[in-house]
Amino acid sequence: MKVIKIILIILIIAALVLLALHLMGKTKRTIETVTHIDAPPEAVWQALTDFDSCPAWNSPLVYTKAPGAVGEGFSFHFVNEKGEKGMEISPTLKTMDLENGLSWQGSLLVPGIFDGTHYFRVEAAPEGGSTLTHGEAFSGILIPFTGAVFTETESHFIAFNQRLKQQVESAPPAP
């Protein structure tokens, strides 16, 4: 009986700590990057959503099942510099049109532990060309304990943006 009381006390303390972290806003985090691309939004959008051609210019990303219709699941994984396959990610497509952007949402194991809504927005830049906004809004109880993941993730977003920029800017103009 004493062991059950100790376990119960530990669970209550853990729940209170997680509640406090949530109330302090520590269970949410957003990463957002912005890149200027010297091409019209339609050209950027075309390259971004041409999932079959993506491996040619973005080799770290491998689609196991390419995005299809909004509301459907798809899957992908990353390959690191050593050629090692990373964890399979299976989100649900939320938006996919130039006006609303491209976004998907996924969770680690079950919702509430480590969730993410990944997004891309492509807009006409006032100075010409396009502004690519690429980010992810994270939430869940593991967020306060995953600091290094965010630094690495942001650097991957920046690298992706640069590869997309190079792909679009080096493509011949559409007729």
C-alpha cells in the first residue's frame, strides 16, 4: 500500500509540474524562417509542391507517400549526411493552395506529447519576387525538454529554403 501512495504522490507532482509549464507557456514553441526568392510566387509554389521532383534538389527529404488531398495522410523521412534514414513522419495534410499555403500536422505517438504544425507560405514580395515563410508551431508536454531539437530544426529549415531558392532561381522562366 505504501508503494501505491508513493507512486500516486509522484504522479500528482508530475501532473502539477506539467500544468505549471503549460500555464507558463512552456509547452509551445514556434520556429519561423523567411527567405526572399527572385521569382514569382507561382514559380516558387510549383517547385515547392512538385513532390515527385523534390528529391532532385532536396535529397535529404524522401517521400514514402507523397501528399495528396487535404485531410489525407502522407509520409516521409530524412536522410542524414551519412546516408542514414531518420524516423518516419506521417502527418495529415491541412492546406495546399497558393492562397493558404502548404501545411501539415503530426504528432509523436499520441497527440499532446509532441505535436507540430509545419507550414509554408509564399507571397509576392513588395520589391518583386517572392517571400517564403517556412515554419512550425510545436506543442506538447515534451517541448520544455527538447531545446537542442529546435536549434537543429531551424538550421534544417534554412537549408531547405536555400535549396528551394536555388532550384527556383536557376530554373528557366515559364513561357
